Amino acid sequence: MKTALITGCSSGYGLEIARHFHAQGWNVVATMRTPNEDILPRSSRLRVLALDVTKPESIADAIEAAGPIDVLVNNAGIGLLGAFEATPMATTRELFDTNTFGTMAMTQAVLPQFRARRSGVVVNVTSSATLAPMPLVAVYTASKTAIEGFTASLAFELEAFGVRVKLVEPGYAPTTRFASNGGARMEGLIPEAYAPFAQQVFAAFAQPAAVTMEGDVAEAVWRAANDESGQLRYAAGADAVALASSK
């Protein structure tokens, strides 16, 4: 029976990915900064572990507690919406610390076991913001685009060891906590000069032509984890699929 370790399982995509892999009969290690076992099924095949991807000691503890795994899903991330001009560099670094460096650190932590076994899959969850320019998400897009380049290069680097590396690119999901998980760091990021433009952007967000649901992402991650082909990118959600096909 295979085992998947999934980061950022407290809500949204990560929670649904954990449920999906468990429903498919896998062992699941669901990680969260603040563990909450009540949101997932009680099962001998499912464990909830504490993990903060920005802290090396937390990563080491979680990897040790998880034991051998077959798939790592790097889903943990922070959302951010605001004008770049008003975004403090400290906030930018905080976002990269989780979205970019956290993903890289988790990947580096599992590679020794994957390489030694000559098997294993890393699935990195990015965003459809990497597929087409979108306003007021410049920092968020940068943090995810960095992972796109990292993943493409790493996939090439690890192919000789039988290790696969994949990208899942979700679209806009209004039912997730993208904005709320940005929390206080988003306060004051729409200066008065940007307000008219931001209102237009928010109005467009409120009436999307198509959206992504958590289940779309879980299915795409499942597909990526089990696909032995050389495919690198998997768009998730109707809006992301449309963007990917227009490139």
C-alpha cells in the first residue's frame, strides 16, 4: 500500500487531496501547522502530523515521523492580494518563505529516500496565475512561478534516478481560504490611488466565467502522482484548463 505525505491539509485543496488519496485506499500523512484530526476520517490509514514548512526542525520531525513515503504533495501556501507598490518586502519574503522555499525544503528532505529506492513522486501545487498575467497578485505569482521553473529543472535532474516531479496548476477557487489565509498581511495593500482599478478587478473576480473546485485539484494531483509518463503540467479546474489550452 502506497503512502502520500500532503502539506497544508487544514483546509481547501490540501484537505480534499488528503480525503481523495485516502478514499483511493492509500496511506495518508496529512500535515498542518496546527493539527486538527476532527476534519479528516478516523482511519488506521490516515495520520495527522504537525508541520511548519518554514522551519527546518519541523520538517525533519515530520519526515522522521512519517516514515517511508511514495508521494510528496507540496500544497501548503499563503495567498496574497494587493498592489505591489504597497507590499512591504518583509511580506514578500514571508510569502516566498512558505510558497517557494518551503516547497523546496520539503522536496530536498524526501529526495534521499526517493533516490535510494529509485522511485517516488513529488507533486508541486502552483497556480493558474503562472499561466497568464493577473493583476494584484504579482508577489504571489512570483512565488509560484519560481516553483514552476524549479520543478521543470528538477524533473529533468531526477529522471535518471526514477524519481518523477510534477506540477498541478489550479485555477481560481472562490470556495477556498486564499484571501483569508493572507490575514493581516494584506491590510493596507490597496492604496487610494489603486482603489478604482482594484474595484474593477474585484468585480471581475465576483463574476468568473469558470472556477476551480477543491475536487478538481484533488483529482489532478491524483492523476499526476500516478502518471508514469513524462507529462509535467496538469491544469486543474475549468478556468485553468482553458488558460493552459490557450498558451
